[in-house]
Amino acid sequence: MEDILLLMLLCSCFCFYVQTSDSKDINPGEPFDIVLQEHAFEALLTQQQRYKTGTLYAVKLPANLSGMHVFYIRFRTKTLWRKGANFSSLQIPPRTLPMPFVKRIVILYQDLGNLSSQFYNNTVPGYSLVSSVVGFRVYDASNPTTTKARRIDFNTSGAPISVHFPGLKFPRGAMCASFGTGSNGPFTLGNMSDEHVCYTRNCGRFSVVAAKRKKGGVWVRWGVGVGFMTTFFISLVSIMLVKIMKVKRADEMEMQMEEGSIDLETVWIGYSKMPCATVTRTHPNLESPRITT
């Protein structure tokens, strides 16, 4: 019995190790892209008798992805080369070709909506999302009877693909963020145009990010304000004390002058009392003058 329990324990540990080691090699973005692709191509298979080239179709997603919007649109390669494409928030320039070359493509457009922060909020250190994450993937549509299509890319002949974020107000210093494959994949930051447009030459997902405010920023501002008010109050009190000391000193000097002054007699002249000094007369010399001969 003990041998059986030991064997079961070893098997459990082995299975756990295998699952853990395999999970490290899984890119967290890949299964997510595969789920969206399968739902899009299932919708494409059910509507292939009615779909129109160049028309955007919505993809019905499971309940756990509610809040996200996914659309697919088909193009002939020659049409994409001549006219480019302009739908939703994407503008693909003319003279664009799929790489590797195929005759038909499917573009899977994604707007992660309120699930954006769940997948990408901590992807860019020091920045936070200020818009939803949007993106697109390109697939080979040469075989319309399969849900396992090959993912391909674009060659835009050097012209940029425009990703628009209209109708949104962004803080000063907001930047475009381009995310690589997977929610933990590499990212790049770039400047955003005045028209709230980000530019790319590759497929991917994109958003607008802004620098996070430091937690101590509010307290620093409060500290600066309190310090300024304290300095102002001390300066004001110092000025008042100096003035009080000057007035007190002037009063003391006046009192000293009054105490050291000569008391004068006063007389009434009319209805006014005026000071009057005591009259001192010079007494005459009573001795007779000497007569000289």
C-alpha cells in the first residue's frame, strides 16, 4: 500500500513539473490570437456565400471576452496594391503586398475595449494606458475551407500604416505604444501626431500611454506649499516685530527726553495756557566807579 502511495506521489510531482516547464515556453499572447482567429474563420465559413470583399464583419465572441470587439475583412491582393485599405481606425497605404505573397488575405481587426488593461496595463513600465488597445493580424485566405490559416505580414513599400485614435483627449506627453506578440512581449514607444495618429509598418497591437504620476508627487507639492506658507508667515511676523521694536524704542526716547527737560511755568493768555520761562534779571553794580587822575 505504501509503495502504491509513493508511486502516485511521484507521478503527481512529475506531471506538475511537466506542466510547469511547458507553461514557461508558452507565449501568453499566442493562445489568445489563436482563439480570435478560430472564431473569425468559423464566422467566415458560415458567411462565405454572402460576404463581400472589402466589407467589415463582426465576430461573435464567447462571454468571457465580452467588452472586446473583433472584425474581419477580406481583400484581394491586387485591390490592396492599387487602393490600399481604410476601415475602422486603420489606414493601409496603396502599394502594399502580403509577405509571403498570397492572392487573398483576411485582416483580423481587434479592439480590446475594457479588457485592454487586463492584458496590457503593466506591459510598459512607468506608463499606463490612456486608450483601448487596438490592432490587426493578417492571414492567408487562399483556402476558405479551413480555420487554421497561416499568419502573414505586410510589406508597405516604406509607407506607414496609420492607426487613428479620434475623439479622445490625451494628457500632455502621451506617446504611442506598439506591442509585440503576446501581452508580455516587447514594446516600442513613439511620438503621436497632432491628429492623434500612431504609425507602424508591421502588424501588431497599439495604444496610447502616458507616464504614471509618482505616488509622492502630491505630498511633495503639499510640502512645497506648506514650506512657502511657513516662510511667508515667519517673514511677516519678523517685519511686524521690527516695527513694534522701532515704535517702542521711539516711545522710550520720547519719555527720556520728557524726563530730562526743564519744567516751564505756564501763564494764561486769553483762553490759552502757554509755557513761560522764569525771568532772571541782572543786578546792577552798586560800587562807585573809580576816578582816575
